[in-house]
Amino acid sequence: MLIQHTEKDNQGSFFIEEDNIILAEMDYSLSQTNTMIILHTEVDEALKGRNIGNQLLTRAVEYARVKQYKIIPLCPFVKSVFEKRPDEFKDVVKT
């Protein structure tokens, strides 16, 4: 599945769209301190069990690394993944 990205006016998302319907999305905002605040992740029931949330997170983390952003995980899903795998994400988590 193709994960797309959009960003405008310090707001953005990584998403999967099919037939003009967004089936999965991870929303974020950017602060002036080079910080990406991941706000929310949602995956349609049709995609449940396919590891889509983790795929969206992988893309977001790759983007943050390229842009040298730190991430604040306000989204409960992202926060839980960061807590379960701290070594994998320690370079991007804002402490």
C-alpha cells in the first residue's frame, strides 16, 4: 500500500487513500522548535491486522530523521510503540 504525505501550514499527515477515501492516517503538527507532534493515528477496520499503524509510524520517523525533527508522541498508539521499543527511536524522541 502506498503511504502518501501532505504538509501545509505546520500541519501534516501520512495516509493511505483508496478510491478517494482515506483508510489510514497519522496526523501531526510542527512547532517552531523543529518538533513534530504526532497527534492521532487512525486505521480503518478494513486494514486492521496488517501492521498499517507501524508502517505509518516508520514513514513519520524516517521523515523526522531527514528533517532533523524531534517527535513528541501525543498519540497513544505512537507513545506506546516508543515505550515498547525505546532504543529504536531514542534519536527522534523529544525528552
